[in-house]
Amino acid sequence: MNKWNLFSLSALLVLVLYSCGRQTNLELALEEAGENRLELLKVIDHYQNVDNSDSLKLKAALFLIENMRGHGTVWSEAIDTFRNRVAEADSLLTMEPLNTWWDELAKNHHPILKRDLNYVKADFLIQNIDGAFQAWQEAPWQKEIDFGLFCRYVLPYRFESELLAYGWRDSLYQEYHTLVKDARTVKEAFEIVHDTVWKRLLSSSSHFPHILDVVAMQHQRKAMCVQRCVMLGAVMRALGIPAAIDNVGRWANYSRNGHAWAALITDKGTYSVYEDERVAKINNRIDATEFELKYPIPEDFPMRTDFKKRCAKIWRSTFERQPTEDVAEDEWGKNVSSPFRMDVSAAYGLNNSVEMQTDRAVKRAYLCTFATGTDWSPVAASEVKNGMCRFEALGDSVVYAVIGFEKEKPIALDNAFLMLNGKKHTLSPDKSMTGRVVLTRKYPLTGKWPNEWAPMPGARFEGSNDKNFTHAEVLARVEQMPVFRNVLKVESKQMYRYIRYCSNDTCDTPMAEVEFWNKGSKMKAVPGQSTVKKVELSVDGNTLTRPDITPGYILGYELEKPAVLDSIVFYPWNDDNFVLPTHEYELFYYDRGWVSLGKRKPETYTLTYDRVPAHALLLLKDRTSGKEERPFTYENGEQMWW
């Protein structure tokens, strides 16, 4: 007997009659499922043969099946072994054992994508559907969630390419449902769960680059951003709370990374929680955009400290397949069109728009932002009609470029522009009006570094001719918040062989480098008696390396012979993006392409270029090392970063 006859005729009729608009997706799903299509037909047959009160469950089953195409789990034997170790742990795991385990297993890691259509079984789907309906129908906020919201944001069994586990809904429901037993609205329930899970599963970087199933993840104390979001979102869905993961795929003005967060989806709009706040809001600030300054900044501090991360677009990861634009004509199309990604920028208040006219013979224009350390990278696409293209729902305080393709080669359709306060400002270099720029960095200074440097005042340098410092003289004190290179004058005329740096009792900011100077010459120093390890890294000539430190640490040094010092120069821990006299740099300006203004090695810790076109977008590249480089404009003697 043919295997298809194992199922009732009604199940087959559903495939034809359910919806003309959906028939193709169902047929494609069954075709791609291969032998596993019998499992999918079991699900349809199961809900077709129950009473009419479960007709919604049949629709839910069809929703899942027709949207399974393209979804899957990243799997390998190494991942499987790692998962089992985590799941079998008898206590919450910190990152140290997790990273150790994965470093060991990663040596034999050969990942594949296990496609849901080929692997997911009928009992898993039926269990998931029944659990989702039970949570939804028993929730006090059920009336706030219509069937469409339910299907899109409660019913799906995955968010990303995480591992799947039987019984995940029941496991999370049993663990967390008492938290929301008194909640009367879905917003109230979302806020309670968000606050609780975020405190239980803390944020941390991780060597493990994939996502475990949420049953195993309950044994972790820490996880990285997207892992935490999957865990939080799964708890929400297990409780009947419609949740999605929204994200900034890549910050528009910072790093190579982005950020993700869990959001509550309702018919009123999208709610999210900012940072450590406990109240969910519509049109909320974008999470993780600000660097909180923990200390007052002195008025004479020489650098800007108000840098914020910006985003050009905000996306939502979806289980439901989304319409995709026909952009496969070139490689960039894949970056702006995905069947499982929805543009939700407008839900977060990104409402700028721009139109551009071009005389180039391109079919499609790509709106780009600068990808740190590389070049322009697309964030949106627009069909060019009658020489016009239009982009909507754009972030503010971002520099954009519009690029098209001719003969498979990218070409700029105009100069870059800055979207600022809702207005477009084209950055066209004026080569008839040039001037001097004095540069100190190739990348914006974020609030992380003032937070590191602010606790350093109160530290001191001492000199002695006794390596135990039984008798010592204070040679210099750190009296103000340092920056990168800091010069302390020494007034003492005494000769000393032993020098030490004593941090204040609460400071745990590492010292990257220390120099001892006499009459214009740097004196050689070797590590002396210290309270920490790797002191040699503070006198190795490298301002990026640093010793291991603890609060109140002491760094000891020994000079070749006793000497009178006239200055001490120190460099605290930093991001290695300041201009260095040992590096070679190249400055560019943008004029429908990057134009070099030449390479040079600075003699000091600033870099000067003359005859730089006015109103230009600039980019400083370090040709010696480092890839953290951002475009900037030069305004009133300052580098303004974009």
C-alpha cells in the first residue's frame, strides 16, 4: 500500500482546499520535506480528525508547516556533546567551564544545518501546538492577543537556529508561571518575566558561537546577547506572551557588531525595555545605545565623551516567511532581503526618509552605512524608477551612501550624506577651499574609557634607593583624570634607582605603559617588586599590553643606575586607537569614492594634514595595525565621528 494511504483523505483535501494563496507554500514544504513529509501529514491528520472546536489548531499546524522552509538547527557532534554537558550540570554554570568545554570540543567541530522540514517529527509539533494553545487560552490576557498575533509570536517553536528540545514549553511554564499568576495584562506579565530572566541569565561574551536549546540553557548563569534573547523569548512564549527578537544587525557608527533584545508585540504596538529599566514602552529608546558615564567629566577634559551608538535600521527575526525583493542580481542583495526578517524601524521611531535622483543606468540602489574597518555595506534597497530612488524609516545622526551596480561593479550614485535632525546634508568636498586638520584618533572615544580613567587620580609615583621602599619620596601624583598620554613633571633633584607606581585603594584600571625621562632621554627600566603579575608589560614599549592588576596595586621598577628624573609619562589601559608616532597612517576623503591624501608617520601623538578639502567626509586608516576605523568630519578643530 502506498504510504500516502496511511492518512485520511481529509488531510490531503486540506492541502488543496485550505487556501489558494497558501497552497504553494504547503506544497513546497511537503516537497522539501522528502521522506519526513509523512510526519507533517500526521500533524495535519491529527487536527483534521478532532472536533470542530479545534479548527484553529489545524490552521496553526498549517501555519507552522508552510513556514518551516528555510528554518533549521546548526548541529555537530561537538555541539551535541557540549549541550549534554550543560544539561547534566548540577549547578548554574559560569563562563569559565563553558568556554573551557567548548575550546576543547571546537577542535572537532564540523557544523551542518539540520533543516526542520527533514528532521522535526509529528509528536514535537503536536506537543508544541497544544502547549501554545493551552498557555494562550488560560492566560488572563488572552483577549489582548488575536489569532494572528498568536500564530506569529506565541506559536513558533524557534527564534533562530537554536537546538530544539522536547517538552521545552512545559519545562519553562512550570518554572516561571507562578511569576505571572497575578498579572492581569500582557504588558504587566512581559515586564515581570523580562526583569526576572534578565537577572537570572546574565550577559557575557562566550566562546560558544551557537545557541543551545532553552532546556539546557536553564543550567547557564551567563550567556551572550542573542542566546539570552532566545531564552527570554522562549519563556515568554511558554507563558502565552507574544514575543519577538528585534535587532540592530550592525551599528551604523560603531564596532562590527549589532545588538538584539526581546520585544512584546501587541495590536497597540511594539513594547521594549531599555537597559535595566523595568517598564516596557512603545517607541522606546534603542537598547544599549548609550555609554553611561559613571563619573563627572572635568570641564578641561580634551576629548568629547558624549558618543552614542546609532542605528540605520531595526529588524525583527520572524518565523513566518516574509516577502522578499528581487535583488539577487548582485551579491549585496542577500544583505538586505531575507525571508525571515522584517523591517520594524518605524516601530522604534526611525522615521526619516530620503529621495535621490541619479542619471546612472542602474535598476536598484542600495542605501549603505560604513562598516567599521571595511567600507560601505548595504542596509536597504530601492528600485530605481525614472531615475529616482527612495528610502524610508531611517535612523538619524548617521552617514549614508547610495550605491548601485553597473556591469556587476559598485558605483556611488552621489556623495555621502549625513541625516541629522531629520534633514539630509550632502557631504561634498570643496577642493577650492582647503585647510589643515590635526588628528588624534582613528575611531570615536566611547564612554567606556573615561569610566576606566576617572578612578586613577590619587595615585602616585615614588622614588627610593631601597628596593623595599623603607625610605621613599613622592615624585609625582596623578591629580586629574588622565587621557592617553600623560606627562607628570618631577621636581625632586634626588637620584633614585627604584621607582614604583601606587594606585589608589579602589582603582582597578590597568597601567598600559610607563616611561621615565631625564633630559630628553627615556631611561631603561625593568620590573621590580610589585603586587601583581606581568609588570614587564608596562615597560615593553606597547601601549596596548598591560599587567594583571587588582585594586590598590603597586608596580615596581628598577633603573639601570640611580638617576634624577625630570618627568614621568604614563599611558593607562586604552583601545589602541590614538595616533602613535611608530605607526604609518593614510588619510582619505570621500568624493564618490575614497581619495587618498597620502601616507605619513607622525613625529608626535598628533597627525597633521594640510590642503584637506572643506566639508569632506574623512577616514584615517592605520597602515601598521588595527581595523577599528570610522569616518568623521572635521568641525571647529574637532573630529566628529559618524
